[in-house]
Amino acid sequence: MRVLIVGSGAREHALAWGLAQSPGLSELHAAPGNPGIAAMGRCHPVRADDGDGLLSLAHTLAVDLVVIGPEAPLVAGVADELRHAGIAVFGPGAEAARIEGSKSYAKEVMDAAGVAAAPALSVARPPCVVKADGLAAGKGVFVCRTAEELDEGLRRAAALGGPIVIEELLVGREVSLFAICDGSRAVPLGAVQDYKRAGDGDTGPNTGGMGAYSPVPWLESAGALVERVHQPVVDELARRGTPFVGCLFAGLMLTDEGPRVLEFNARLGDPETQALLPRLEGDLLEALAAAAHGHADPALLRERPDAAVTVVLTGPDYPARSDYAGAAIEGIEAAEARGAIVFHGGTAARDGRLVTSGGRILSVTALAPELAEARRRVYEAVGEVTFEGVRFRSDIAAVAGG
């Protein structure tokens, strides 16, 4: 099977890593890809949001399946353009992807589906959460516990453009829960704990994600949660004539009153994918292709008992800047020699050297039978990787549960 991955981040590298292990894979392509993906397939200089260019590339390569990683091309309708041309796609069309593209639309769908969400507030008053309604690359959510934080959150959300949503600040444990969907059925994929804040101890601004671990020891009955949260939304989107095909990702807060949806995303998470995929047994390609053709099969992928911890290495000014370019990267081979998997996020090849090119540069993942051992292994591997200005959190998975 010939596969085209759309995207260029560490999530897409993790997808390439997983797909490359399938005996059914004959060719692996990526657009635009990155140096890590280039080591296992062929990268093409086509932007992830260039629907016409991707369609032409898919026809030229005669691909059997397109896997779309990032949210922006999904919300823009790239999957629709490919499907209308008869190409199988793992990723929702534009209308279904509105579940991520518009938080107010997501609330409307959840309301109709009977899925509990964080309550909306008509007046901005601390404590509360301020959210940009549209896409913001994980940086459009502002937790406001004081009047000063609220003023700052409103200012920064307004600077992103578009409407703003104000929600009640919920108390509980947060978890990311994933399901593979075929338009009518949601099949549990796994749960991950991620770390959104830039600094240790969950301090600093929200980012696209600084690390993650899986499984989540304190979470019980993930399958029951998918039935309670994901399946009603999949049913509602199908009822509206906009079936969801792809990965549906729920950010949940488990409160004393029960689970509440903080947000839905229309794709796999980053860095959650880097922690989740290495824990899966089975054929990832077969599972994604089955869902793309309307037949998601829970027997195709299973979670291993091993734990995985992922630490993200960023540029010095991330998340304020996501364009840290040109610093030479060393030590990836040494990290891999320790048994870690290093996924490229913001890297480039220049003059025969690997250099930084982005905000979140690398995701380093280690596995072990126990979470504490996986954490020890990943930080040993992280210590091998160097580039000028490298930053990372030192407390990923330090406490299982947050």
C-alpha cells in the first residue's frame, strides 16, 4: 500500500514510524515531511494546506491512503478535496473538523449529543477560562484565576482574532482520550496525560505541548468514556450528514460531577501521538485504512502494558517564537543508542547538518515496563541531545496524574 502523510511535525514523524512497521506498506511519502521522515520515506515540497498540490501529488504517486496530521488542512477542507477525487483519506472533512475549528460549534454539537462540556459563561469574571473560538495551535486557551490574568487573557485572545468563548474553570484531573472513527463508530485508541504549560510545575504560558506519558495509571474504563463522550458526537455528526472519519481527540476534565469535555480536536495530538503510538501493538496502517474505508476494527490495534514518556525539546523563546532556526543539533544517535525514539518536529537539513527550524524541535520518547523507569530512561536520552538554547521541562511524568 502506498501512503502519503500530510504534515511536517513530530506527530507526523511518529505516524511515519508506526506505518513503516506495517508489512502492507510498499511506499511511504510525506508532504512536506521533515528530515526524520526522510530517513524512512520520500518527502515532497508540497505544503500541508495546498489542497490542489496534494491532490496532484496523490495522483502522481498513485497513493492508496492519505493520512492528514495537522488540524489546519482538515479545517480547510483538504480531506474533502481528496475524497471527491476518489482517494481514501484518514482525516475528517471540513464540516466534521469544525468540532475543532470552532469551539462554539463544538458546544452546539455536544449539546445536541447530550455530552457534558465545560459550562459557558455570559460574563467574564475570574476564575474562568478564556478561549479563542478558532484554531490557535494550542496557544489560544488562557486560565484566569485573578482579575489581572483575566485582563491579560482577554487581550491575548483578542489578538488572535475572531470570537472569544468564556467558560467556567473546572476542577479535576485532565486527560487526553483518543478514538479512531469511521463515520459511524468510535473505537478506543488510548489515553495520554500531556503537559501544556511551558515551565516546570505547570507554570508559564500554554504551549502546543511540552511532554506526555501513557498509559494514565489513575484512569479507569477508557472504553466506557469513549462510549459516553466520543460515540454520541460521532452519531450527531453523522446525523447532520457530516460523518467524522479520522481520529477524534477529547480533552477531558474528570470532575467530581463526572467527565466534562474541555475541547475536541479532529486529529491525533502532538506530543500525545509520540507517547501513544510506541505503546500500540498491531498494524497501524491496516487500522487507519480500515477506518478510512468505513470499517474501523477494534481488533487491529491493542495497547501494550509498557509505559511511554515523551519530553519535548524547544527553542529558547518558545512559545513566544516558533521560528528558532539554524542551531546545529547533536546527540540524536547517542539518544537512540540508549533505546529512545527521537521524533523530529522543527528540524531541517542544511549543508549536510541537522539544524533547528521551528519552536518544538524534537520529541524524545522512551518505553519501559514501569512509568518511573520510562521517565528515567527518557531523561537520560534527553541529556545526550544538544543545540544552542535548548529548553525542556524536567518534571514530565514526575507525578503520575499530573
